[in-house]
Amino acid sequence: MLSSNMRKIILLTLMVGIFAIPIKANSIAVSPPRLEFSAAPGEYFQGEIEVYGAKEKNIRVKTYFYDYEFDPLGNAVFFPDAGHVVRSATPWLNMEPEEEFLLSAGIKKTLKVWGRVPVGTPPGDYWSMFFIEFIPFSTIQTGGMRMSGRVGGSVTITVPGTVETKGKIGSFMLNYEQRGNKPGVSGKLLFLNEGDCILEPAGHLEIKDLQNKTVSKINIPPVKVFPESKRIIEIRDELILKPGKYIALVILDYGGTKLAGYQKVFEVN
């Protein structure tokens, strides 16, 4: 049986990118889906969220903040109670109007998001997630992170100062295999964020023959990795290779002074 703490954890698989959907009849939209602030310890920060009502009906709305983080596979894990995430900004945040309010048909409502960075907070990135929930719980098209009955967006506060931007590739594996009638490469790399700020590593996988000639180059799109966290990045691409040995070289740019790299040799039979 799950513990009470585990029952409080809500695990949802989300798209890493947050986007807005155009307003349509009988739909709700929230903009912007991301709020980003920079404030020193003791300073206040403030921003706004615009909530657009459905065209033909009134909807009751409830607002709140959740702690969240990503597991190694990129799934977002939500915690209704603040304090589960070391770099949580949830206790700092306020939203006005608070709790529930009526969103009239076809009306845009501006919500104020504000807070204060506690004195003594070390430099780096801190985060939370805001939610706009529609009552009664219903399935409607929304902007931002799309879920049944509610829409969410991220809040990030950067506390300026001297921070350590440090990351590396902890491991890398690659296979050449036949998937149906289409041969290709598939692999996984483990990226470790060992610093104080959110990183978004991106780069490429380069495959070379033993004469150092490049035979393929596969782009690796950016992913978000929180401080002191790890992320498994999957690589797949259709590719025809002749039998022989090859060199696989992964290069990631995560914003540090050096690139992260990892090299291995694999064989195609």
C-alpha cells in the first residue's frame, strides 16, 4: 500500500514545451504560459496572467500553485503541498484574485502574480507551477499545458549572484538495429545537472567511420534539467550503415564554459 506522502504525488506525462492555443468558441486560454522573474533576496517581483473566458458561458475558476519537478524520463511530478522540492518557489508566491472567482463569458480576466524572495536565499533558479482550474471539472480545450479541466504554466525566479553552471554526460549507449523494414540507431544518454541553475542541454550525435569521416549527424533538441537532477535523453534515427566499426560522438551545449561530450565505438554486423 502506498504511503500518505506517495498518495499526494500526482504523476503526469506532459509535453516539455509549453505553448498557447488560439482562442476558439467555447474554449479557455491562459497567457503567458511561462512567467520568469529576476529578484535579489528581500526584493519583490510581480507579473500578470491573462485568462480568456469561454465565448458563450460563464465558468467558475480556482487558482493555486504546486511544487513540481521532472523525473529522469521527463515526466512532471506534482506535489500539492509545498516543501517537497528543495528549490521550490511556491511558498513565495501569491495570486490575486485568490482562490475562486467567476469568469464571465467572453471576458478577459487579468490575474496578478507576485511574491518576495526571502532574505538569505542563495543565488540560482527556483520554480513553481500555477494552475487555473475550471469548476465543475470538465474536459475543454485550453491554452498552456493541456489537461482535463485545468491549465497550468511555470513560474521561474532567478536569484542573481555567483552560480555554478556545471553539467556532464554520465553515460551513453547506442545500438544499431532493424526496426521492421527500416534500420537505424537507437540509444540513451544520461545528462547530469550538477549546478545551481536550470539547464537546457542541446546538441548532436555524430557518427564517423574509422577513417574519421562523418557518415551521419543527428540533432538532439533541448530538454529542461533542474539543478542537481538527471535526465535520460533518447536518440532514434533511421540510418543505413555498412558492416564495420563506427565511432559515436555525442556533443551537448548546456551553457557552461565547456561542452559536454561522450564517445564510444560500436559495430554493425
